[in-house]
Amino acid sequence: MTEYGYFLSCEEFGPADLIEQARMAEQAGFQRLWISDHYHPWNDAQGQSPFVWSVIGALSEAVSLPVETAVTCPTVRMHPAVVAQAAATSALMTGGRFRLGVGTGEALNEHILGDPWPPTTVRLEMLEEAVQIMRRLFTGEQVTHYGTHYKVENARLYTVPDEPIPIDISGFGPEATALAARIGDGYITMMPEESMVTQFRKGGGGTKPVSGGAKVCYGTDREECVRTVRELWSNELLPGEMGQVLPTPRHFEQLMPLISEDMVRENRVCGDDVDEHVSALTAFVDAGFDVVYVNQIGPDQRGFFDFYRTKVLPQLPR
């Protein structure tokens, strides 16, 4: 059974808006929530960056939907011992309806304390060690750890849930996908690529959940939607590793001329064509995903939720 969730964007909306969107998502029939964990937006036009753990606390009171970070980087900006405490508290506040999604992060968010930004292979090593530390702390036992990248001395989480917190690993390439298959409780990726799902399942992931996400822009004026996507989320169409290595929103803004409106038309669902929206999400189902999250770009959130409640969600495969 495929489930459908809503993806809350901490880059584009402040705390009050995110809480209201979560309420609308639950009322519209979405079954789960993702929420991004960023220190900076990708560009100034997005314009927000609330602290995700405070928002999750508010979500636990506002809605009954399961919540997952998509994704937290527990390696540079925040020590894994601190992330473990935040995740444990979130799990308790949501009544066990919390999953911790983690990944290797981006320089945009993680370089802010002046630490060097390691290459991908090192970041994957750091992530694996961080997950080991967090899982030990989730037991509630005292932990001392002297590892390659982290030290922990006499640390104990006194406020922990009865059940271990699931940790899903984000991966967009074969190395990260292999890590997810080996150590993750689930796998997160953003493209409906069946080959990555197959690698995860055959590499050790088995029947563990695979989650993916898509950004769309609903509106009655398709061309206005195209302009909105280009202004707010052109960063998603940049090639290569720029998304991982550029350090400031200004750098992403400087690359905006590389993204044309035609590129947006070809790569993002814009407008109010029901079949296009259904097809974009069904692609994840066909690729073997268990959960599909969707995010509405731009201000017309109420229109989006009404559109999905009445026209899109009823047509999606379950």
C-alpha cells in the first residue's frame, strides 16, 4: 500500500505557516509529513529558516500525522549526540510517530561554524559514525565513544521512547544508496528512479520503506506557476554537485540565469492539469516507492490542498 504525505518547506515558510499547512494537509487526506531541516534558504526569495525541532514540537500538538525530517545532517553543524536528544524528544512528543531522516548535508547549511566541508567519501564516513552514536544513545544507556570523527563522553539520554527511533538514510548516488541499504531503517531519495530502489533492496534494504518527494506548483495560470518555480526553486535544476558545495544563498542566486523557464516547464509540474499531477506521483509508485511526499511551491497553499483533496488524491494508486 502506497501512502502519500505532504512535504513542509522550512526554506520557504515560517513556523506559523508550516503549522497551518500541516493542518490543511491532514484535513485534505495526506497521511504523513516531511519537514526540511535547513539553516539557510537556498535563496533570499524563499526567505525563511525556522529551527526544525521547535516546529516539530508544535506539529506534535497541531496534528496527528507521523513526522519525519527530510533530512537532518547530524555531522557538522550539530553533533550527533545533540541530534539524538532532539530526535528522542520529538519521538516522545509525537507519541512514537517520528522518523529521523538523515543525510550528508550541504555546505549551505553546515559550514556556518567555520568547519571545513569534507569530500563526499568523508561525509559518508561521518554519517555512518553519527548513526552508530545516535542508536547507542537511543537505548538510554551511558555512552562513551572515541571515534574517527566524534568524541562522546559519559553521555546519557534520560528522556527516550520505549521503541528505537527509525533512522532513514538519504541517498542520491550509488555510494549513499549502498550506505542506506547497509545501515538504514529506510531509504530516502528525490527522483523516481527504479534502479536506485532496486540497489537499495538488493543491497540489504529488503522490504524496508523507500520514500520519495516531488515539488509541484498548482495554480490556474500555468505560466505564472512556471515563473514562481523559477524564482523560488531554480536551485533544484542545477547540475552536478553545486547543491552540495556552494556555501551561501547568494551563490545560488548567481546561478539562476542558468535555469530557463523552458527547463522548468520540462522538469516540474506546473498548473492545474490533474493528469500531470497524478502522473508525477504515480511515477514514484511505479518505481517501487512506499511513501510519496509532495510539496506545493508558492503562496497558493489553500488552493493546492483543495485541488489535491478533491481531484488528485482520489486518483492516486494505493
